[in-house]
Amino acid sequence: QFQPKELSVKAGTTVKWMNGDDIEHSVTSGEPGKESSAFDSGFFKKSGTYEFTFVTPGTYTYFCKRHPSMRAKVEVTE
């Protein structure tokens, strides 16, 4: 699962995800079946990382393409 499931950051913040699992995961914006074009890490392996800088305020939901029940969100404030 993503930890934390909810994160609040200021615009301009770079968030870094790290895969601590033995299986590949993704960090994909949107929801299963409704991906957005904001960001997509592709699949990355254990100890792999992905970074994204949130520039525009708003709510960004994301999920893992391999495990659609893995969901979380980032709230970006000004």
C-alpha cells in the first residue's frame, strides 16, 4: 500500500516514492480505468524510486496499475 495514503504539500514540492516490495508497482495519476496524463512512473522494482514535482494546486489521486486497489492522493496547496 502507499504510505501515507494522503499527503498535503505546497506547490513546487517534489514527492518521491520508493518501492519497498518484492514486486513491481507503478505510481499512476487518476483512478483505475480513468488514468489522467499528469504523471505515470511506469513499473519500477524493489528499491526503485519515482519523483514528481507538483506545480499546480489541486487534488491528485493516484494508483498502482498492477494493484488497482492501491490508491492514494496528494493535496497541493499554494
